[in-house]
Amino acid sequence: MTKNGGFVGLGLALGAAIGAATGNLAMWIALGVVFGAAAGAERTKRNEPPRQ
């Protein structure tokens, strides 16, 4: 599993849990995946060496 996949999985799990509790599963799963992907992309960008 890649580092980005871990963030997407975490976002998906949290989104599913919140969605099941609130009754709006589809919206929270989508938001969880989006925020997980964004967090993974931001972390990857910070770990890259600066371009010259």
C-alpha cells in the first residue's frame, strides 16, 4: 500500500463511520475520499526535494 492509499483508506473509513451515524452515507464517503486524497497529496508534496 502506498502512503497516499493509507490516507484515502483512513478518509474512507472515517467518512463511512460518520455517514452511517448521520444517515447520509454517500456524501460522507465521498468527502472522506476527497479529504484523504488531498491529505496524501499534500504530505507527498512536502516530502519532495525542492526543484532547482
